[in-house]
Amino acid sequence: MATGRAPFFEPEFEELLTTSLGSGRLRFSSDLAEAAGCQIHFVCVGTPQKRGEYAADLQYVEVAVEWALTPDSGHGLDYATSGTVAA
């Protein structure tokens, strides 16, 4: 998405994405140190289906949130999450 291309279709989303990236108000990174200076973090990690179950495997979400909420990390910021689960 950092290139302005979304891996999903949502009407008018790519235009909004491109505008937000161009303004500098939106950035994407997998570098946790780079994310530390931001005011709001969106936790966007995979939630594959658990093997042999009708449930999402939340291990990646749990690791990301655990890192974010570590008291000595100095982050103490707001986080937003969104996910999809296969039906």
C-alpha cells in the first residue's frame, strides 16, 4: 500500500490512499523503530484461519500488540486494528 496500490477493491480508496501518502500524513513501515514516532498505529498483520478450525489464528496480532504495549517501549500511543476472518 506504500506505493498507492491497495490489495483489495474499495471504491475511491486508491485515490484517497495516493492523496494521503502524497501529503505525508500516512506512511507504511514494517520497521518497528520507525513506527515509534507516530501518534496512531494501525496494526495490520495476517490473521490466517487456524488449521482444521473455523477460527482466526491471532498469533501475529498478539505479538504486534504485545510489542506495542510493552511498558518500557516508550510507545504509549493509540492503536487501531482491523481484521477479516474467512467465513
